[in-house]
Amino acid sequence: MSLRLKAVSESTDPYPDDNESGVKRRRQMVDLGNGSEIVYMPSFLPFRRAWDYFDYLNDQIPWTRPTIRVFGRSCVQPRDTCYIASPGLPDLIYSGYQPHAYSWDDFPQLKEILDAVHKALPGSSFNSLLLNRYKGGNDYVGWHSDDEKLYGSTPEIASVSFGCEREFILKKKPSKTSHVSKSHDEEPASKRLKKSNHADKHSFTLKHGSLLVMRGNTQRDWIHSVPKRTKVEANRINLTFRHVL
């Protein structure tokens, strides 16, 4: 059982100009502890504009579903992907796959979304973008952290979602200094979960047009996933903005 992510503080968006209703957008600040922080804006983009972006991304992005290597075995990645990067950045390589880096100039509407993200997050400077398209509930991303060296030790990662709502789960990494006994390893997962601290796992739904930002030590101390949901049939598109050093 996971907990719904609860904000410890809230503020309003200081840049409400793009909101069609004229109502300031809520910004939830979530302190995960030990220098890890989440910012969540459920209505980051106006609803109708977000659907226009969804249609553009779904039709115009050169999606590919690559073969990757997981635990030494080759498999087809369970989602479509595309990569955008500014000139001169180091190559992105994950799970044995090196995506082709397209230019921002190839997709003007992506630059519009990037500008909106920068406006909402003063001081941020994103220069790369990984796009993912989930075609139904069998598409997913497993547990991982975006802790590659090319993003630095405390990366800021901004995630914009379009289309079908999907669950996003954060789980705290086990402490490297903690000792796990053999008997604990052999316990059923359901029993171990009941013993776990609810503060170490959070779950919430990423809405159409929402923005979620992971900051500080989140990639060092936490892992996250978008799990399978067999009853889901509609598409979801996610844009993950990052800064490559």
C-alpha cells in the first residue's frame, strides 16, 4: 500500500499569464527530507493548449521503440522514445542504447514548452529533453534514478505530462549502511511492505498538463517508476527536461 503524496507547503504560481482561466496555478512544495524536494503543479499548462501539444507530439515526433539491455539481456523498451539536445553536449547512453540527438530547432513547439518550464522555474537551465510515449497500460518504466554523472550530483529534473493520467511512485533507496538479514530477504514482499515506513514511499497521479520537478538529493536517495496498469488504454506522453553538464 502506498501513500498519496502530500504537500508540506503550497504557493501560487508567480507567472499566471498563460493560464486561460486567469486563476493562479497551485504549486505544491514537498520536502522528502535530507535535501530532497519535489515541486508539483497539477495545472501547469492550460487544459486545451495541453491537448494541442499532445496532438502535435503524438503526430510529429519521430518516435522509436529501441532494443535495450537489462540485466545482461536484450529486450524491447516498453515505451516509445525520442531525444532532444543542444549542440555540443555529451552523448546520452542508457541500458546500452545511444539515442540520436535531434535539435530543438526541429520542433518549435518543444521550445515553447521549454520556455514555459524555465519561466515557472526561475534559475533553471535545461538543455536536453527525453520524451517518452506510453501506448496503453502495458507500457511502463521500472524502478530507477536519474543519477548519471552527466547530470551532476544534485540534478534538477522537470517532467511535463500529457494525455492519460498515470501513477508516479517514489520509493526511498535502502540505506547503504543498513544490514539486511537473510531472514528478512526470505520474507514475502507483502510482509516486508507492511513493516516499511509509509514516509519512504509516495504515490500520486500525474495529470494532463502537469509539471513535476525533482530537486536536490532526490536522485541520490530515491528511485521512481511509472508501473503497468492493465486497465489503461489511452496514450500518455511525458517530457523530461534535464541539464547536461
